[in-house]
Amino acid sequence: MPQDNPAPALIPGMPAPSFAQFNGVRMAYYEAGPRRGVPIVLCHGFPEFSYSWRHQIAALAAAGRWVIAPDQRGYGLTEVPQAVEAYDMAHLTSDLVGLLDHLGVEKAVFCGHDWGGIIVWQMPLMHPERVAGIIGVNTPFVPRLPMDPIAMFRRAYGEDMYIVHFQKPGVADAQLAADVEKTMRYFMRRPAGSQDDFLARPAERRSLALQDGLAAFDAADQRNQLLSPQELAVFVETFKRTGFTGGINWYRNFTRNWERSADLPTRIDHVPCLMIMAEHDVVLPPSMADRMGDQISDLEKVLVEGSGHWTQQEKPERVNQILIDWMDRRFPNG
């Protein structure tokens, strides 16, 4: 478990961390660029932390943008609450509101990848008064499902599907933490093939049983590795210190979040939205964004060719170009 008050640590390629206490946690965040205009808040996914946005933080700041990247609860230098329910959507979205309050910001553009994308798409539904715009990276906006997501995943993929597997207390936590370097090498890889290659596999190899893939993965296998040794070391050191339970607890709130979302709006209107899709993401394929225009009145979509799931790290120059172009058109600094 992390220390209650971790000492600030300088990470190569990142600004110095800042800290703020709100919503029951001490949150770390990284800030760059001039404090003017509409800020862009970068929200990471699993198993990542703010460092995943290192390329975007530098590029957006150089383009004159105010950029903020938090370590969200359970990650990095931010505290790791014990209770599973402390990671539900109400807490995760309220953390972003607390961050804006701390910085004296009325509204921001929220940009999220993977789990961060799930959170930012909920912001205009739960806290519309704080949202200037939304950017999803790989993660599309998905309307409320007709049944409990965990029950749906279990029915479609079985008990071994990783999100279902993550519901077992302590099990995946221990598996991922047993060899952190192997875990990060396994996750942080470029795609081995195309979406069509994945769909051509036998059904048992499309179950998304990531824990089985991790167990079979050769930690010495250097093929398709995404990170440099120095970048890998940052992720490994961080997750050795924090463990994975905080991040996995986000998944353990799927049912709770679904139960509590029945009265939320089902559309996003009058909010500029951008969807960045990755051609070869097998977990969040571009096809998942096909119907987004049915629920969002102001939507642009862009495909990043040749990228797998870790889009902002696999294709940073392209992602930076897309972000800066969209921000300049929709939120000019003047």
C-alpha cells in the first residue's frame, strides 16, 4: 500500500507533482502550460497513471494550452482508499470537480482514455455545469445498458472474461502484483495483428481472459514492446509501490454504477465532443463508436491508423495533432 503522504517524486518527462486534499483523498496532479483559456484535463485508464499522458502534456503545453493530468484515486501518488465503494462513479467524477474547484476553474475539457474515457463521458451527465467539452480516446460513449454489465459480460464471455474475473476479491490483485514487470510488459504492447486477425481466432481465444494470457506470457519476450526500458521502469516502480487493488476496484463498481445511473440523462447535447478511435484496439474497437451520433448532438470522430489500445503512447504525434487541432478550432485561446 502507498504511504499516506507520499513524497513528491520527479518523473523524467513530467512536470513536478502538485497535491490537493478534497473529496476524501489527497490527490496528485501534474500541471503545465499557461493558465489561460479552457484547460484540458487528461484522465488515464488501467493499468496506467498520469505518466501515460507524458507526450500530450508536453505538446499541449508547447501549443499554449493549460493542461492538467491527475493521478486518479488508487493510482500513482494519489491516495488509495480501502473501501471498494470509494471507487464508484460518483466518487470518480466528483474528484474531477474537486480538482477544478481547487484550481479555481469553472469549466474544462475532459479527455479520457480507457477507464478514464468512461469517467469523462459521465461528466456531462452528472456534472454538466463543469464541462466545456469531452474527448474520448478509444473509449466511446455507451448509453446505459439494459441489464447489469457484469451479468451481461458473464453471459456473453463467461467467468474468465477479465472484467468478470476482476470481481473476485483479491484474486486478480495478487496475480498482477506477483511480478509487476511481467504484468506491465504483458499489458504495454503494440498490437500483434489487426482487428480482423483477432476476430479470426477461435472463440476460446477471443474470451478476453487476460489473466490467462498473463500467466502464459514470457516476460523475456521483447516482441511488440511499447515502452523503452526507462519508461517501463517508471510504471514498474509505481505499481510496485501502489499495487493494483485501487485500479481494479473501479471495475468492482460496474454493478453499483449501473444501479445508480437509472435517472441520468441518456444524451449529450450542446457539448462539443471528439472521439479518437484506434484501428487495432481489440478491447475497444472503432465499431463501438458507430452509433455515438445517435446520442451526441455535436460529435467529431477521427481514426488513428495502425494503433492498438495504448493510443496516446503508441501514436503520440498523431494524437497530439488531433487534440491541438480540435482545441484550436473549438476552444481558441484568442
